[in-house]
Amino acid sequence: MRCIKCNSLEDKVIDSRTSKDGFSIRRRRECTSCGYRFTTYEQVERTAMLVVKRDGNREPFKREKLIGGMIKACEKRPVPLETLENATEEIVNELAAESLKEIPTRMIGPKVMAQLQNIDPVAFVRYASVYRQFQDVGEFSEVIESLERAPLDSLLQPDLFESNRSR
């Protein structure tokens, strides 16, 4: 591994631990040139997956983009990064278990919303507003009110037959 401080390729592993989910290994490293310590994660390489966007475009699945959206939804909220990393890993594992080469965004969004609702209701509403493309304040109110009275499944399912918005 290249040291992020001095660019040296010489380092030694100080500590290795299996992550809580069991799907990655956390390694604590020390640069032998400058002594800087840093952490790396080793994960099983998965087969390449493509995300099919609403408009039909395809792009490579990027874990960083998934966690980035969750971080943005949790901005200025008391949510530890480790919690979001664990949720992201769970989503990625669920998607990989589907064994699909192409994953439509309509499969990813509900998984993210399910995780966020368990983590932070405000982050859930923020993410839902973007994913479900809220058009007015009334839609925010409906989701907030339904958080208290409706089962989770009804919040996560997009209205498949709704005609005034494209999905």
C-alpha cells in the first residue's frame, strides 16, 4: 500500500481484524519510511454490476456513490460514519445476493430507505424526497405523517401506477 503521507510503498501491518459484518478485513498499517499509521480495508472482489437509471442509462455500480448519498442524507445528524458503512455493506451484500448483472435504481432506493429509516428518520425523509422526487411540501407532510402510522413496506414501495411522475 502506498503511504498517503510520504508516498512510500513500504509498510507493515500492525493489526488485522475481521469487520463486524464478516465481509471485509480491517488492517492497521504503519509506513516504514515516515512512521505514519493508516487503515485499509480488504474486501472480496465481486462481479461487476451495472446500475440501470430511470432514464435507461447504465453506469457501473459504485459503493462510494451509495454511501455518499447516505452521508448526504445524514448531513448534520448524529449518525456515526461506521453506522453508514455497515448499512452500505449490508445493501451491497443484498444486491450481490440477487446475482443480477444489471440492477435498476428502483431496487436500490428502497433498500437505502429501509436502512435510513432504522438509522435516522430525518435522513430517511431527506433521502426519500430525492429518490421519490417530491414535487411539493404536501408530499413531505404525507411521508412524515405516515412514518408514525404506516408499516415500513408502504413507505418504501414507489407508487407503481402513479401517472403524474415518471419513475
